[in-house]
Amino acid sequence: MKSMKYLWVSAAAVGLVAALAACGSPDGSPKATEWGSEAEQFFGELSVAYAASDFYGVLDFYTASAEVALWRGDNKGGGPVPDLLRWNSGDLAQDLQALHLGATGTVTLVHWPTAGELGAIASTMDEGLIERETVFGLAASLGRSLRASPTVISTYEGLYAAYTEAWTGGPADGLARLYAPDAAVRDGLAGIEAVGRDAITELASPGSWVAVTAADVSGEDAPADSLPVFLGPSGYLTDPEQAVGVYRVSNEVDCVVQVAVHWILEDGLIVEENRYQEVESVRRCATDELPTGWWTGLALPGPSDQVVTGLVGTAAGRTIAIHNGTPNLEGLLRWGLQRFASGGLAEPRLDSVTFEPSRGCEGVSGRVDDSGDSRDLFLCIYESDLCPDDGPCTEPDLGVRLAVLHELGHAWMLDHVTDDTRDRLLELSSRRTWREDGVPWADLGVEYAAEVLAWGLSEEAIPMVRLGAPPCQELRSAFELLTTAIPQHAAGCGDG
């Protein structure tokens, strides 16, 4: 990070700032009018995707493993981002109000138009994408909707006021009473890192911290005269608790920077504090040197489901590119390929496999695209689908295993099922068409065949409920017609 000199940085911080100069970029500092613009565009476009309920567009901004921490007292948030959007996408539209930058991420102020409320989101960045979010609700709104008790709100509003006084020339012991003995205060842009209560109390204040109202920092739906204090997340009676306070910091020449302060607390004391500077106000108050950081050159993300996350080698010597994969999902694919080998069948020929979340899954549960140049399988399966129930997960859910065999079956049939076999299978199953728009899924011969393959390659005989539970002997005959092999569990239908 390149050194910087804000007009409001105190003399005590200048030495720390100068120490960062060794990390400076040889290309020079960005212009003040352009500083932070990449981050503004990134989070602005994310807001547009949220407002449009663009499920896959939103996910492009997050890493594959990104999670959102639970928001106090509400059903927004909590868990992997894809799961959050799967079940709550109608409630998650948000408008960007203000952007604050820090050394490793941001604090954004947002407006949720559906709920008519303000929030703050602390985001951690990793290689140009959001790795983790913690979502906070405005304290006054949480109290008004009975999602936080008056006592909790009073405690945090009291912290907000005490913090204002302590950092603006209050009593000598004011700072010491706010922080735990081993607390840490960090401001990545100003080059401040103080660990321990003694080091924190020796920090000089960057200026006069002004208590403002929520309407001052974001006028959308802010209750009258409410303080810009945002609460969450916390399990019931669980520490640590977190909060965000937003301030205006004015220096001796009345240049004002808006600062978002993210606190983590235990037993009523601050144990960790990170400060974030609002982009527009930094531009106004900065001199000719501004820092570079994770936001420098930050690009808008491309479609995340086109990024190769792994490679799977097959027994036939092929390499399958994996998109949106995880080790567990790749293991599920390997298991499915192995079931074909165990059944004496050639492995399905594939060039790539893309797991949900994927645009190739819109409106379908899975599909195979065969362009002639490549054959691509879309498996509309999330990591969380592997073991949807609580408790130990020793193997993937039966439904997920059958789904993988079904979709691999579609790919296999492209190379191994002739027109004559199709006609004979339609006759055996009393179906009239192999594939035709407008015909119910269970009445299509191609879907019947894929279900038969999944049944015959599974490790146990399962009633094919989606086909109307045809007799086991019919399924066996259909499997043998398709493959010239016998099902892995033939004894379930007898030997004849």
C-alpha cells in the first residue's frame, strides 16, 4: 500500500503512514478524482444485480465459498451466499447508499426498499471477489420491529455516544473504559494498528468525532433523530457481538471525512475495531498522495460459472473441466463415473461439468449440451444438497446420487443408444415419443431411459416414483435393452 497524507491524519499517525511507503507502487498515486472508482463501480453493479433480482448476476461478485453471517433477529443472511439467494432472493434487493474502504474490505451503507430499512454490510475481499459478509440492521429499526430489545439498543447507542466523547478530548480515562486489555484498533488507510489498551490510549485522534443522525449519513427511511448505529450479528445470549457506528470526523481546517467503525465486543468492551473511510469524503480531504490497495484495478467480475475450479481425470484418460466445483461435488462426479464402470458400461464422454449455481441450470434440474465441438454437462446440485439433513454426512443423499446418474445417463445415451433401441424402449414402456415439447416429463422416452439407467446403476433397487413406480421386472428389461448388461442389483427382481 502506498503512503498517504490525509489533512485529518494526526502527527502521531504520520510515522506509521510513512512506514508503509516501502510498499508503494512505482506507477505513482491515483488521482483524487479517480481514487476508489473501481470499488464504486464494483459495488454499484452488485447493487444493480440485487435490485434486478438477478440471481446469477449477484453470485458473480462472490467467491464460491462466500458466506453471510446471521443478521440479528431476522431471516436475512446466515450461511452460504447461494443458499441465501435460493430461498430469500425476493427479500434481498438493496440500494447502495455509501461506500467505505478499508485495508481488506468495505463497509457499505445500504437501503432495503422492500423492508423500507437501512443497513450496513461489512465485506471482506479475496482476489477481487467478496469472501464474507456481515449484515447489520439499523438499531432504531430493529427496536421498532421488536427484533432487538430496548436495553440492547440503549447499550449500543450509549457506546456510540461514549466513543464520540472519548475520541474528541473527553475524560482522560474515557478511552481506557471502552477497550478490553488486549483490544486492537486498525485503520488500514491511515496506517494505524494499535494492539493493547495502552497503545490505543496513546493514539492521537484524527480530529473531532461528530455524532450525527442516521438521516445525515443516509436519508432513506431513517427514523427521525435515530443514531447511525447498526447491530448484529449475535446468536441468542452469545458473544462476541458486533456493531457498526458511522461518524463525521472534522479536522482543524474543517475538512470532514465520514468514517464507519466496525466493533467486535465481549462483555461490553471493544476487543477489535476496524475503521473504514468513505470514498467521496476521502477525495475531498486528501492531498496529492492516495493509497493503493485491493480496490486498485479491481475489475467487474465475469460469469462465475465459466471459471474452471478443478479438473477430473477419468479412467478412459480424458480430463473433465469442472466449473463451480468443490472437493465434495467433484467426489460425487467421480462416484457417478465409477458406477458406470462397475456396471460394465463405457464412461459418459464429457468435456466439462458445471455445478449449480450456473446459468445453464435456469429452469431445469440438469442438462447436457452437445455442440459438436464440446459436450458440457450441467448438474443443478449445490454443495448443501449433498447432505441436506443435520448430523454426520457419510455419503451424499440418495436423491442427489440418483440425479447424477440420471444426468450422466443422458450423456452416455448420446453415444450408445440407436434409433432401433429407442423404438423398442418406447414400445416396452408404452410411451409414444422420445423427446417432444409440451409432453409431460415422465412420458418422454429419453427421461424414462435416463431414470432406468440411474436405477440400474444405483447400489440398491429403488422404486422409480417419478415414472409412476413401474414394476421392477419392467425396469430390468428396459435396462438390459439399453445397455445389454444386467442391473447392479438384479437379485431384487429375481434371476429370471
